[in-house]
Amino acid sequence: MNIPGYAYFGREPYSTVDRIERRFEFTDNATVVRGHHTFKVGADFNLIQLRSAKAQIFELDFGGDVNFGGFSASTFGFPDSIAGISLPGTTGLQSYGLGIPTSYIQGIGNSNSPFDNIPMGFFAQDNWVLNPHLTINYGVRYDVEISPLFAPATAVNAPRSRPRRCGRHSSQLQGCRSPNWIAWDPAGNKKTVIRAGFGIFYDHPLLATAFDAVTADGGRSVQLLSTGGTPSACGLITAACANGLDSPANLNGSSIFQGVLNALPSMFYLPNQQRFDPLAMGSLFANQNYLTAGFPLPILPFTLPLAKNFKYGYANQANLTIEREIAGSWKFSLGAQRTRGVHLNRPQDVNSTDPHLLAQNAFNAAASGLASATP
């Protein structure tokens, strides 16, 4: 319940977001010394499983989110003014007491989609002592990550989804070079050393990016949006509604909050909780059943997709350091470092509204003679 200026109480609407990851890892390294070279190679294999019944849950607004605000006097059948004197409307707290919210939001569906993720890595490096004054360390690392391809949640939601991590293929590749550096003792007296290094370090995006892309794919979970309005004991397609005694449009926030719905089995309404059962598979709201039912529900599908050209972010890092022994355990050091980030990941609203275009559209509609109430 959200009453602006007074209280926000009840269940946290944006939780829980739970993800249980079970990891199996195998890693092995081998080192070989040959003359002035110390070679080292290794591999790392991981199997990350999200398979339990509650492996991943994204219950956005599943508990229902009821918002209250002020209404004008005309909302309740009273004039907004008498003899030029404006009559006060209601505050958010008074609207709560009357049981008439401004909006009702609830998430519906099943966000649980277990899957396996398989990251693997391989590396090779060499420590080459050219002479007592100069040592070079160089190497390379390569990683590959394999993720599944998901079927569409419903026939209506036709595109298949993949929790893309990098690239467009099931094997998502990334190259990772390990740091390469040089250590040089110019005088050969072990009192002065010059170190220089360079490396490319790849980021590893959180598995939550794949989790979000799969659970919020527009079909598995949707948002039921209802405005306030006059409550109705009908609220559904019943015989009374069909005879014109009421309208299915009266499935509004007030009817839901007050629990006056004449609920059909396909609604799975929980009057003691003032919300619908969000996980009922046979619900009119779940799996886009409302489309075939012909019911004008204000359903909002939402997605949190990853771009097809999503790439791993990485950083180019370089350093140069000079160290000089002064006396005993005292030394002087002077260094410089440089870091440059490339392909840094960020969220982007790709479906944001343009207020200018919305206003221009309203002006065009008014100029053509359309009333504001016309869809």
C-alpha cells in the first residue's frame, strides 16, 4: 500500500529476486622448466547449474502494489465548485479510507527457468630469464562460455530467447590476455629495477544478465495494470455483464482492493490477500490466456533483453615503475599507470517515450476534431 506523504507498508513489491547457483569446477595447471624458461599451462572448467524448483525467481509486484492519491470532488459525483468556490477533493489518506486507489499493479506468471551455464578457460605463459639483469613474462588466456537457447514462453511470444553473454552464437567467445611484463636491472647491482607491463583484462558479466533476459521475456511474467474508478461486484464476463448490466472494464483497482469481484475459477482471486494468485498456471492472466479469452485486460508485457551485439567489456592496463634502494629496507619508487575501459556494459531504455512527440500528437488530434476521450 502506497499512500504518498503518509506511509508505504506491506510486502516489498520488487522482491524477491532469488537465484541459486550450484557450481562444479575442475582446474589443473602444469609447469615445466627448460633452461631459462619456466612454462606454465592450465585449464579451468565450470558447470553452473540453476535447476532447483526455486533456482531463480523474479517476483516483480507479485504481491500487488496499490497506490492511493487525491481525487477531485467530481470523482464522487459532487461539483468541483459552488458559486465560484472550489470544493476540496480527497487526500491520499482519505482515498485509502474510502477504498478507492488510483492504480493497482500486480505481476503475474512464472519466472522460474532453470538452465546450465558452462564457462571454460585455457592459458599458457612463459617466464623467460634472458640474463641476470632482464626477465620477461608473457602469456595468453582464452575463455569460452556456452549457454542454452530457450524456447518461447508461449506461441504468441514467438521469438526464442537466449541469455546472450557475448556475440550471437551458443558458444560465446572471449579472448583474455594475461599481463605481460618486463623487469630490468640496468646496473646489475640489484639496487635499481625498472618494471613495465601491459595486459588486456576482460570483465565477466554477472549471470544475472542471462537470468533477467530469460525470466523477463515478455511472456513468462507480465504486469496487470488497473486504474481506480468505481468498484463493481461484476468485474468479469458474466451473464449480467453480457446483458449490459455491467462492463468487464470494471475490473479496476477499486474492485480488486475492496474484494468485491464475482470471481470466476480462471481468475484465482485471493480476497483475503486482495490480489490474484500470480503463479496459477490456468489463470486468465498467465501465459497470455487473456488474448484468446477476448478480455480487455490492461496487461503490460515487459522485457529486460540483452542486445544481439552484446560484448564483454575489457580494460587495457599499462604501468611503468622505477624502484631504487636507498639504504637497508628503505627504497624510493616512482610509477605511472594507465587504464582504459572498452565496451563497458550499461542499461539503456530502448522504449522510452518522447514527450515532444506525445504533445504534438495531442495537438494534431485536437486540430482534427478528435475528443481527448477518443482512443
